[in-house]
Amino acid sequence: MIRALGLLAFATCIVVCSASGGAALCMPSFPYDNGWLGGDAAYSIRLSDTKSVWLFGDSFVGNPGQTTRSGSKMVSNTIAISSCANGSWSIRYYWRNRGAKAPQPFFTSGVEHFHYWPLDGFYLNGTLYVALAKIVDLPKGGPFGFKMIGVTLAKVTDPLDVPAHWTVEYLDLSDNTAAFPGVTTIVSGDYLYLYTVLDDAQHKSHPMIVARIAIAQLGRPRDSIEYLTNDGTWKAGSGLKNARIIIDRGATEMSVRFHASINKWVAVQNGPQPFSPEIVIREGPTLEGPWSEPKSVYSFPEMSKGNPRYDQDTFCYAAKEHLEFSPPGGSMVVTYACNSTQLRKQIENMSIYRPEVVELGIR
């Protein structure tokens, strides 16, 4: 199915870059501006030396000039285009039906029984691809009142145009209700590799497996996916029998990126336990591993007793690296998000529920 998106909302804000030059020298920033009032997830995909697209999950949106979430609406995803040129960082946020009584997410399923949350994506040969988790809301509500039921791959053939003019094609990637490919994506050689989280009653610790699709077969992703097995071979289909667990305690959001400075792959996530108050990294010689034991590199101040930002109802998650913004050498730029178990605090506390940016050392 192909959908042409109409005029989308946008917001603009400009701040000073951490250094002049390309995107790799900018420190990202996410101001509330022109109706965008916060979102989580925050995957980024490099489009050029100075431009990236950002993907946000559930987002608060309101009227231009609104500075609080009271009276705002929530849509299941928004995006932004950031750039860094001539020493300044700029970011524009986009969603559909800005200013209307019923604003709409940027990526829309077109049906009422599920909506999309963005996973990772990639830019290849002028085309942008974004993995989208299919989400259904559960009656219990609250921050954990949802279930993933599959994954769609969105294809954008004109991503260097303004998002208001993008044409999005939605391709079926997976209808497996226990395994969700695209938590992080890696293009290497002739293949797209998709880290896949197992998330059901039997996999509470979110173990990770790895799947792949031949680049030549990206037009038929669900029919072309295969996964790594315990004996080191790749098996076609989504049955997952004897799938190799490459990370025993993963996350529904994370990143895996190659660092030439140490000639290793680096995995970034929060954890390794659910609701752990820290960011951990692992290192591996190949994207399939074997991976080192997790090493803590950062403690969330919002979850650290005694810190002025601490709140007993706050939890943090969605840690991931943004390689295109990391300075040369042994450091990386990482974002995470925080939320509250209390809806009132999520609405009132404007210091949470937008990406937090930190620069961390690898070693």
C-alpha cells in the first residue's frame, strides 16, 4: 500500500552547536517548540553530512506557542529533521493535522485497531527505511498498557524532500507476535541485519536474536527474512526454531554500531535488568557477537536518590547511540528518555519525556 502524506505540521528551533562543522560536531537538543511537547524513542538516521531524521514514539502535541502538556493531545509517533551547518543546530518536528482537534501521527496505519511506534531505520541508495512496531492498546491502560503484534517496514523514496511531500510505502516485515525485528538495524555488505527482540511470557528478559534480509530483496521483506541459528547457519522464515540468542538480556530499544577507533561493534542499552537505573554497553568483534558482559557507563540522575532530578515514580529507558554525532575518538553521543508511572506527573513535569543527551566514553 502506498500513501502520499498531506501537509504536515512542523516546528523550528535553532540553538548553538557544540562546535562548528558537520553533524558529527553537533550536540543534539530537543526544545519544546511550536506545538511539539515531548516524545520518547529518539532513533536517528543520517541522511547526509549535516542532516538526520529523528523518530519519536508517543508524542505530546498542542497548539503553536503552547508550553505545557495540559490540554495537549498524544499521537503515536512524530519525526524531526535536524541539521547542523555554519555552526548552528536546527530541528523541525513533523506530524499530521497540526492544529486540528484530532492531530495524527506521521506514520499512520490507516486502521483503528493498531498504531505505529518507530524502531530503528536506515538510509540506503537515496531511500529511507523505517521499522515500525504495530501496537495495540490494552484495556488496563497506563504506561505499560500495550502489546506489540508485528512489524511494518516503511519505505520513503524521497527523504531529502521536505517531509510534507514524502510518499510512504508500507511493507509487511513480520507478523510474529513474539519476535520483533528492527530494534536496531545495520546495513553490511549485501544484507540488512535486524536485531530482533523476543518479547512474550517466555522471554521476560528480552533476549535478542539477529535476522537478515538481502538488500536485493528489500521490496519483499516478510518473504525474504532469515535468522541466525545455533549451528551458525541462516534459516528462512519467521518460525525461529533453534534461533541463536546473541544477547541474553536485551531491550526493546537499543543500538548496535561499529566503532573504527576500537575495531569493534558496540551495543548500547539500558539495563541489563528491566528498569535498571543505568546505561550499559557491550563490545563484540562481529555484529553477531560474541558479546562481552555488560558494563555500566552511566547512571540516570532521574533514578538516583539524592540527585535533585530524582523522583520515586520516574523510570528511564530507550538508551541508544547516535553515531553520526559522536566526536572523533573514544566517546559516543547517547540519548535516553524518562517517564513517570503517574500520568499527572508525566503531564506536569516538563523536565521528563523528551530525549536526554549525554556524551559517554567507550572505555
